[in-house]
Amino acid sequence: MPHVFGPVPSRRLGLSMGIDLIPAKTCTYDCLYCQVGRTTSKILDPQAFVPVGDVIAELEKRLQKSAPDVITLAGSGEPTLYSEIDKLISSIKEITKTDLVLLTNGALLFRHEVRKRVLEADIIMPTLTTTSDKTFKRIHRPHPGLSLDAVLEGLETLRQDFKGRLFLEVVLLAGINDTEKEIEGLKQAIERIDPDKIQLNTVVRPPADQGAISVDRKRLEDIKIYFGEKAEIVAGGPKLGESVEEQSLIRTLLDMAARRPLRSVDISCALNLSMADVESLVKGLLIKGYLRSQEHGGEVYYATCRQ
């Protein structure tokens, strides 16, 4: 699979061209709600998983074919675990003026060297779910070397150091962190962090653990009002951006996969795409949770992943 994928629809960013820098499910957490699945490699120390030059070469080719709304450092693992992320950000800014977004769980931002590497991003979107240590461990199943106090410290310090836009994602799970006490604690922490936006999210597509249950819309609306004018609800359908061609392609693929499982070659023939373009599109939709993969007779098939 390629490192650069998409553009794919994002509920918060329009059409996002993603860059996946980390081996599948390598993360600092093993979150209940993760749509990519269970973490298989839980680590804390960043590594140079892929050469920067390889990623840039791939990105340049993709940008010749597509004009995304944003370029997002995200994927199937935690992107701040990529030790060359600062060099990659600088290199991306040399070849495009498209906004660069870092989608992160925020777990390592308490480390000065990690925080320093990401400060040139245009938008940073970290996650916060709780101010309770017990709830933190229940939701995230973190690496034993992490503490909630450190995570909160990292988010507050990032706000002081970072000059770009900070959009704080608050992921809410029914019966776990949507109680009055939890929400009150979150509001106090959010006021200290002072993000530009508070983006309320919940489970939309099948999670890693069935214990992750979505919060209903009425409760999300009440929490939004309580958090104030910076808060918005982002849970729901994707924004497909401005490209009619990209919208049509994605919708056609998802409609096809809803009717029957598809192989890569089926998608290539039906949509008149190269196998490289198919791999890029499919990877993005897998990561976003719109498709799921399954093996049968030695071949991989893709089908829609809808609740």
C-alpha cells in the first residue's frame, strides 16, 4: 500500500489527501473507538519508519492528479511517532501551499522534542476525552509509560508554542465520558488549553471495541451549548469538498462495494483507474472506516463498512 492516499472525504476538512507514516496500528494508545482496529504495536519512542524523500516523491505524483482541500498527516498509526516529521513538514511546504494538518492523539506532545517537530503545521488536531485517570485508561488503554497529567500538560504547552490553528477533538462515548462530572472536567481543561475550535465527535463507524457506543444527537447538542461558541458537532456524514469528479468517484466505489465485495482489479476496471490509483483510494477509505477488507481464497476483497 502507498504512503500517500486519497483524497478521501473528511467530516472536518473536506477532501483530504492523507500521508500515512507509521506501520499499521503502531500507536501510543489502543483506543476503544478506533475505526482502524486494535493496536498491534504499542510504543512511545519515535522512529524513522520511511525515508522522507520517498514520501515527497509519492506526494508530488498525487498532487499532479488531485487538488485536495488539505494534506493530512494521519493514517493507521500515531503520526508523531515518526521521528522525521519536522523534515517532512518542511519538504511538503516547499512543494505546495495547501494547508498541512496534523491529526494526532496528542499523547506525546508533553515531550519538547516531539512538540518542536510539529510547530510548522498549519492546523493541529489533537484529541481529548477525559480529565479522569480511570476513564483515560479505560478509553485509551495507553502505553504504561503515559500518564493523563502528562498528556494534559502537553496540550496546554502546545497552545503556548503553536502559532497555527488548534482544533481540539473531543470524542464522547455513551456511558463512559458523557456524564455531567466528566463534561465539567473537560470544560475546565478546554478552557486552559484554549483551542480555536472544539470539535465534538462520537462513534460513527464500527469501532475497535463494542464497548464504544455513540452518544445520541440530543446529548451532543446539549454538550455543545455547554462548551460555548467555539464548539461544533463533527460526528455525521462526510463533507466531500468541491471536486465533482472526486465526489462521484468515491460515491460510485462505495455504492459498488455495498452491493458486493470487490477486488482491486474490479475497482480498476469499473472506474478506469490504474492499480496505483486504486491502492491510494482504497487505503484512504479503509483508514477512514468507509471500507473493510476481507480475504477469500487468497485474494483480498473490499466491502462497505457501515453500521
